[in-house]
Amino acid sequence: MNAWPITLDDVRGAHKMLSGLARITPMESSRYLSSLIGAPVQLKCENLQRTGSFKLRGAYVRIAGLSPVERAAGVVAASAGNHAQGVALAAHTLGVRSTVFMPVAAPLPKVAATRDYGADVRLVGDHFDATLTAALEYAETTGAVFIHPFDHPDVVAGQGTVGLEILEQSPEVRTILVGAGGGGLLAGVAAAVKHVRPDVRVIGVQAEGAAAYPPSLRAGRPVTLEKCATMADGIQVRRPGDVPFEIINQLADGVLTVSEDALARALLVCLERAKLVVEPAGASTVAALLEHGAEIEGPVVAVLSGGNIDPLLMQRVLRHGMAAAGRYLSLRLRINDRPGVLADLLGVLSRTDANVVDVAHVRTDPKLGLGEAEVDLHLETKGPEHCAAVVAELRDAGYLVLSQA
């Protein structure tokens, strides 16, 4: 085994450095998830951390470690949200000037929060690669220190303080689930935990559409994905960081992948069952419990890494989550286009106890025959069995169901 890039003393030093700045975030038990997997499950609520995610920890430790000359030059970062806010607050607290490049389409609440924390925000690029290029060019031309979101030992040590807190708050833990993009949090938690409790399993979680770690671990080196797409933008990273990869390759006990449906359902579970607002990346560990619960040894701690979600995205994801859980049903029906038919249809639906969210009545589509119309229905339902019952009731009443989702 190669020497680990960070030591337990590094993580303990980071924890001491963060005292009074980063919160020791709470651990919440989840009766629902515990019953689902047949073992105790606790949620480590980094969504309740200052700036809304764990990113403050690593950013502060990295900036605090700069020399006086480096601090005087200021710092620069590229981020769509969580790292931006962590760098902005850390730099402001340390009296260091910060410039943060964000994509043009970055959610407005995240842009506003980053500015409120004291950063000079510059919106550049239609995609993150262009934003990152602009930030690196700024660093080269101005001398500002680039603060990488995950690929630096100080950043990894800062994120590792989450692992120390977990061991203190839940000494009985057998498995820790950690969302992974570039891998800074997973590497930090693995390094901290394996130094103290090598018997505890540390498992990463990635979205299926942005899972760079499984092929990288198989290859024994960081591999760049050709395609990378997921609703969980906080872990949407095409290539693992060199520093995190080295640690994860040696110490982590595997990486699970989760579907977009599972991410959406996990967000819904966090909101409804735990009363916690969590972004899709933060809910990835809960998604792993929903999809892989039988494979995971308990007691389990699932890290909720962040809660910075744009309200518009939350609306879309929750609707997707309800559909994935069988609690939201979209139908297209063919009906006769004559007075009273739509009222009759709604009467049938009223008997099914489904809640009608939206109705769209289409009469002018060229594929419709004379005297025909189509109706798009969006319904709230009580689960898969109720969805099937609604469709069966409509068919029994003589309606032609063209599609359902």
C-alpha cells in the first residue's frame, strides 16, 4: 500500500481549525429507512452546515493554509454553487479577497448567496468547462490562488472532518455512505475513518449518468467520461481528482451507482419522512439505500452532503419522484368531442379518489378524426396499485387510454 496523501493528524488539525466556524452537524435517525433495510439508519445532515453544504470545511482549511503572500494575491474558484459559497464565506472570514466564476445559467439563489458571502461573482460560460477555463486564466494572469473543489490534500483533510464527527456521534456504525463527484468528501471520510476504525465500511455513491469512479477503479487510474449527465449537479464530475482517487483506490470499500428515478424518490423521502430539504447530490446516499439496501450492512450513516437546491428544480424533481413512486400519473385519453363528455370524464375520476392536478383538452390536432378530441390528465395518486385502479376504471368506462406515465 502506498503512503496515504493525508494523515489522521491532518484531519484532526483541520477539525481544530474549523472549530467555531463549521457546525458539528446533527445526526438524525430515520425510522422509515431503517425499516426499509432492516437495520438502523442515521442521516448526517451536512445540508444544515453553514452555506448549505460540506464544502465550507475544505475551502476554509485550504485558504487558511495559504502563505501571507498568497493571501494577499486573493483566491479564485469555479463553481455552479456549493463550492462557490464555501470559498466565498471562508475567504471573507479570513480576510482574503475572493473571485468566483459561475456559469451564466447558475441558479439565481446560488449566485445571490455567493455574492452575499462576499465574493466578486463573474458569470462566464454556458457550461462548467468554460467557466473553469475562465477561472484558471484569471488565476494565471492575476496571481490569485486557484482553490480546487476537491483535488488538493488540504481540501480533502477538511472534508474528512465529517468522518471524525460521524465516529463520535455514531460509534456503532458499520457502513458510511458518501456521495461522490470528484471524490473529495469520500476520500476525506475514508481517510479519517480507516485510520481510526478500519472495520467500518466506507462506500461511495454516484449517479449512473456521471459515474467516473467505477471505470477509474477498474483501470487503476482516473478515467474521463465522454458523457456526463445527471440531475445531481453537485456530483456531476467527468473525471476523479488525482488526490482523492489515490485515497479512494486504497481505502474505500466500493462505489455504488443510482438511477435518476432513485435520486428523485430519495429527495421526496428526505422531504416527507425526514422533513429535510436536500439537493439531489445530497440525497444520493438515500437513493443508494432505496436501490441497494439489501446489500448494505447496518447500522448505516448516510451523509446528506448539501441542501442548496433551486426551487424550480425542486418542483420538477419532486414531481418526477412522485411519478417514480407511483404517486403521480400522467395520461392521454381519446374522447368524443361533444358537450358534456369532459364533465363525464371528471365524474369518473372523482369516483377513483385521484386528485386532478391539470387537464389539457386538445381538439385541433391534425391526427384527430372528425368529432374526436384528446385529453392530457395529470393526477396525484396513492401509489402503483391506485394508478392501476384508476386506469382500469377509465377503461371500464369506455375511455381509450393512449399513453400513461
